[in-house]
Amino acid sequence: MSKQASPPPAQFNPIPKIINGGIAGIIGVSVVFPLDLVKTRLQNQTIGPNGERQYKNMLDCFRKTYAAEGYFGMYRGSAVNIILITPEKAIKLAANDMFRFYLTLPDGSLPVFRQMIAGGSAGACQIVITTPMELLKIQMQDAGRVAAQAKAEGRKIERVTAMQLTRKLIKERGIFGLYKGITATAARDISFSIVYFPLFATLNDLGPKEPGALSPPFWWSFGSGCAAGSTAALAVNPFDVVKTRMQTLTKGSGERQYTSILDCITKTMKYEGPTAFFKGGACRMIVIAPLFGIAQTIYYLGLAENYLGIK
């Protein structure tokens, strides 16, 4: 009796995953960018000696920014973010799928610890894009806050474009000038991915499925992405505060400079207390929840496979 031919081994094709991740990133970041700008400004503001603050809360920051800079001011720095979010999200989402594929056990199971390794590895892969993207984005986002502070003091600060800043950094420090704060970025992105991806996978698997369907409906993926994203965002917010402050090149008058991650943590704790590490936390949760909800929905809809015919 002839042996039955065994099925061909499963293959992993990264191309449709990369396309889906890129599209998901562009749509997601375009929707939530104004909230991300508010988050950056809240994290960068420091409390004065008498407890004075430039912004009282998230709504106050949003109101003052809109009043001073208008609608398009809320999207300051969005161009560089949208350009670089495509490879960043593509790498993050596709790399996680790739690592999950190769870490899956022969019986088809993927223990939580292996899911955490896959997520953390995906987070490590993305920092090559995330670090310069965040560095440039933060300067653009925070420029309005610094300019408003300078104006109140009778000074004027000339704003620069992302391209001017890129040329300046490369001229002064070489290509590595764009990677200032890479250690803090890695700490945030790796820890975020360790929390986010296993949690999303667990929540998504709990969703209702139609007979024969491999995944739950898109609205469940959206909800799972929102819940996992907001949870992971709050968990790693201290890393995000440190990263934002380390990467801010132009400081307002009286604001502290930091020489290292440890120096940033020590000074923040000394002068502002532990609650400072959760500045912008609520705003970041509001940013990350829809960002990853939208991203995961588009990613799981499989635009590349189902609509562009790329298998």
C-alpha cells in the first residue's frame, strides 16, 4: 500500500503582512495624531517652584493649542510620522506574526511565554525606525509649547522643519544623531509589545466566530486592540515619559536637561515625584486604544490578501 502524501509544510509570506501593517499604521495615526501631540506636551511640561503649570490638564492643553495654532497646528509633525509609521507598523505587526509562526509548537499551540518572546522581539525590530521617527515627531509636536512659553517671556524661538532638523542632526552628530534616546525607546517598545501582543491574541481568541471562520468579526478585533493597547500603554507609560524627555532637544526656560536615563529618572523623581512618570497616561491610553484598534482591524481584514490579491 502506498503511503499517503504528507501535506506541504506551512509557509510564511511577509509581503501581505507588511502591506497590511503599513496601511493600518497610516490610517490609525492620522486619526489619533492630535491626541498624541497633546500627550507629548503634557509629558514635557515641568512643574514650577510654586506649582505653576503651562497646561492644567488634557482638555486645557487641547484648548490652548487649538487657540494658538489652529486646526493644522494639532497635526504639527504628522508628516514625518505618517511617512515613517508605514515601515514602523509594518515591521512591528509582520515581525510579531513571523516570530509567532516560528515559535509555535509542533502541536499548534503557542504558550504565553513564547507569545511574549515573539512580541518583545517584534518590538526590538521596530526601534530602527521608531527612534528617529519619535525624535523628529517630538520636536515638531513640542515646538508650539516652547514657542508659547518663550512668547510669554518676551522671547522668540525660530521654528524649524523636520527636514532642517534632520540635516542639522546629521551634520552635527552623524546618522547616530537621529538615534538619541534609543535605549529609552527600546525599553518602551519592547516592554509594550511583551504586554500588548499576548493580551491582544488572548482577547481576540475569546471572540465569537462564524462556523468555519478562522478569526472573530472585525468589531471584536477592534475592541481587543483597544483594550490590549490601552492596558499596555498605561503599563509602560513611565518609560514613555523618560523617552519623551530624553528626546526633547529644545527645552523651555528653566526646564531640566538630562544626561542619561538614570539622570532623567532621578531628577524627575526628586523634583516632581512618582506621579510625574504617569503624566499624559490617560491621554496616551486614549491615543493607543483606537490606534491599535484601527490597526488590528485593518490588519486582520487582510486588505492585501482579500482586496489586492497578494497572497
